[in-house]
Amino acid sequence: MKFTEEEIDKLHTLLFEVHHCHAEQCKTVVPEKMFMCRPHWYMLPKKMRDAVWNAYTPGQEIRKDPTQHYLDVTRECIEYVANREGQR
């Protein structure tokens, strides 16, 4: 059986480019444009969720070029969730 290059690319994406929730120890698969799974996202106070959206640049998940500000904001969110879950 032969695959087209397009089919190979799609298979590669499905098999190897899985995006997970960024909460520590969470294995929930989420779309690439999502930072966290729903339970972890709503564990964050609204102020923190708003800060993530304000730091987000459309398409950064495709280009793989988040700003340092976005990385700093999301790091705080990851630490907040870890603390809430007793991981720190």
C-alpha cells in the first residue's frame, strides 16, 4: 500500500504531534491552540485566564513563537495549578 505525501503528513501529525494540557502531570490531549484542558483552565482565577488571552498572539501555536511575556504569564498559571493540586 502506498501513501501520498499528504497522507503521510496527516499520519505524522496524528501520531507524533499531540498537544497536551500544560498543567503538570496532566495527560489530557487538547487542540494545539489551547493552553490547558477545561478543568485546569477553569481552576485558574478569571484574572489569570484573561492575562493568558491578553498575552496570546494569534497563530503563535502554529509558528511556535510565543513571546517571553506569554511564557512568563503561562508559567505563573502552571505554578498556580500545581499549588492548588498540592504538587508543590
